[in-house]
Amino acid sequence: MRLDVLNKRDEKVVAKLLDLYETSFPASERRDRAKLTNMIGTNDSMRFCAIIDSHDQLAGLFIYWDFPQFVYGEHFAIFPEMRNHGVGRDLLGHLFAITDKPIYIEVEPAEDEMSVRRVEFYRRNGFETVTKDYFQPPYENGGDGLPLWIMAHGQTDAETTKAAVETIIKQVYHDNY
């Protein structure tokens, strides 16, 4: 298992991962394709990564932000044919091994079967819900935000979570419209 940080020169892999990104996340939960493409390899904190499984196969996409005090996992998607083979679990284990910083993610509230399964997946892999009182800003000006939960892995408390959420809102959403 490894994460390959990509840049725009990796055109074929980037295109395949952007297709996965667009089919895995509704428009309200992602950036416009052109905007994201422009950010790849040009933002100091954002990492656009290919997930490569233990058989050296392209398994999915992981977009994360590496901030000085924490890591924010923005988007995580596995190709349908690679799901239920432990790739997600292995990726999280790999991520935990390469950073000692707290890791924050946003998840949909556990209100239907899929969102409950997603929250339980993260809980099984060491994440805890740290706030249910969060509103994700829209990705596009004039768009609607979303009520989401924040989950975290690693040492966190209310103060560090509040600071992390403020950083995420400013640097991921407001500064990168």
C-alpha cells in the first residue's frame, strides 16, 4: 500500500482519478473539475494522491491537506471493483504510520444505511466523532453548505478541534474557491 502524490504531468492517472472523484461525490461535495485540476501540484498544503494497493494496482484517490498541526482528509474514494478488499483499511493504517499528527475528516451524519456504514467504518479504524455541530462551507460561491460531522484520529481535544476546523474552513474552502 502506498500513496503516490501526483502532479499535472501525471495526466492519464489524474484523468482517471478525476472521473472517480466526479462519480463518487455529488457536485455539492466537491470542487469543479477544472478548479481541482488547477490546484494539483500547485498548492503547498494539498496532496492529490493515487492509492496504490499491495498488488501495485491503482485502487483509488485520496486528497488530503498537510497542515503544521494536523492532517485533513478531504476526499477518499476507492474504485468500485476494488471495494470490500481492505484497501480503505490499509490506506488508513498507512496514513497512521506516516504521520503522528491528528487526522480530521468530514462525514455525513449517520442518518441512512450508507452513512451509518461509513461512520462505522471510520470508527472501526480508530476515528472518533469530535463534533456533530459543523456546517461545511459550499465549494462554489453561492452554493449551499452541508451539515456534517467531524471525526478525528489521534490526540485531540475541544480546543485543538476548534482550531483545526477554523483552519479547514479558511484554507480549504475560503482561500481555494
